[in-house]
Amino acid sequence: MRRSLLFLLSGLFCVTLAFCEAPSSAPVSAFDEQLIDQEKQLLQAEASDKTAEVDHAVAEDFQGIETNGDFYDRGDLIEPDEAAPRDMRAYDFRVVKLNDNAAVVAYNLILPREHPRYRHMADAWAKIDGRWQLKFRQVTLNIWSANDTD
């Protein structure tokens, strides 16, 4: 009896361990991949001060919410910022499809030498005249990184 209980518990442990170590990752849909690529291109254009590319990707009626809660508009996003970090890193992209012509792309962003450097980003994209354009962006700081020191 004791041996069979030990065997059963060992089996349950192995199954639990297998589920913990093998996260299920669904394949990325073509829709999601298209939006993630669009997001990465915009981020690269922003980091490289490619004003024309940023201008092309951002909708005329764009609105954003900065880390302090203030609103900003298209001009603030397109205007080149010499002090902006060039070595930002974006990762963990997630797409929430609203319909065939709208989606939210959420991701994490690291801005080295910024304080705090870790941010959650949420960008709303809409297909306007056949091309994807950024309509809205909200930046949320990761509070746990607020006390980071270099």
C-alpha cells in the first residue's frame, strides 16, 4: 500500500512538473504577425529618428497617454527627440484583435538609462485606407523598477 501511494505521488509530481516546464505556446496567427511586424517597424523608426516613417505610420487623430497620465498628440510623437534612447528593447508582444481592421498590441519595453526603465505599452492600431496606422498609445511604468539604480 505504501509503495503504491509513493508510486502514485511520484507520478503526479512528474506530470505536474511536465506541465510547468512545457508552457503551451500557440502559433502566432498571420493577423498577429502582421501587427507585431508593424509595431516593430514603428519602434525601429522612432529609435532611428526616421520622421517620415513615423509620420506615415501614425494616424492624423492619434492620441497618447504618457507615463505621468498627461495626454499627448501626433506632433509630440513624430517630433524627433535627440535625448530619446536608441537602444530600447521590446519583447513579449501580444495582440488583441478587436475586428479585422483594429487591434491592440501590448508589449514590454526596456529603455536603458531611463528611470524607471521598464514599461508596459499598449498601442491601438486601425486599418485606414488599406494600411495600418497607430491611433492610440498608453505607456504604463512597471512600479517594481521605480527604485532601480544603475
